[in-house]
Amino acid sequence: MQVNTAAQATSKTALLLLFHIEENLYAIDTSNVIEIAPVVLLRKIEAASEYIAGVFNYHNTIVPVIDLCQLIRGTSCKISYSTRLIMVNYGANSCQGEHSPYQKRQLGLLAERVTETLKVPINTLKNAENMSDSSVMGELFIDGKGIIQKVNWEQLVADGLDPALFTERSGQVNGAGCN
């Protein structure tokens, strides 16, 4: 029986994507990251929450973009060479069933100084300190780079974010048809 050492290494570590907001360092898990892209021109949605930077055409799909700086710090991301759109997949609400055509949706996360990744032992994350009441702001842990806070972007979708942006082809809002 052969043992896949690459799979073992992956199961013992998490790959995190790092970004900065001012002097603070944040990370998101890369397991649902599709692509890291340069910033594109966004169409502003006037009735949306402040932290929704807008929407754009991603492979013929209208995709909402969340400004992580606005969400966390309260001011918009500064557009610079290292500002990026982190494209992520997320699953549809469980009430839609596993054969739903809406199982995977895309979301853009706008962040500053997206320049590197970090492999972290799973135990480091399990033993990290949670010092926030926000479900989006995750655990704090220490690395050679300093104190890093994990951002649970998945909670943005789970918490309902801004339902007006997450409409399905049928015109229903994600989860609105659940009985």
C-alpha cells in the first residue's frame, strides 16, 4: 500500500492567503480560492451596503465584490499595484439540495497588499485565540510575520450579507424559496 505523502502534508497544514489592512496582517483559507486577479472596473450598486464595492462580469456571470478594507476598517481599499480581487467559490444554501444548479457561486473579495501565502499547521489554527464577537473576524495566531487574524469570509454569505446581490436566475434571492 502506497502512502500519499503530499496528501498527508496537506491534511496537517492549511494554506492561507495573506493581505494587509494598514499595519495589520490578515489571512483567508485558500481552499475555495479560484483565482487572484488584478482589480477591474466595478459597477457600483447604489442600494447596497457600504462594504459592497460593486459587481463585475466574471466569465459571463455578474459577481458581487466585497471590499474587505471597508468591511473591517470602515474605509475603502486603496487601489495600488498589490490590490487584488480574490475570487472564491461558495456553496448555495443547503435547502436548495445537492443537485441545485446554484451549488457553486462566485464572490470577489477586494484586498490590499495581497502578496503571499503561508502554510500553517492545523493545530496552530485550532489553538488560536478568538477575540472578536464578529463571526467574520476569526482567530488570532502568531507567526514569524507577527500577529495574524483569520477572516472567515464564508460567514459573509452564511450571515445573509446583502441578499439583493445574491439573486438566482429565477429572480429568487438565495434561500428565499426555502420552506
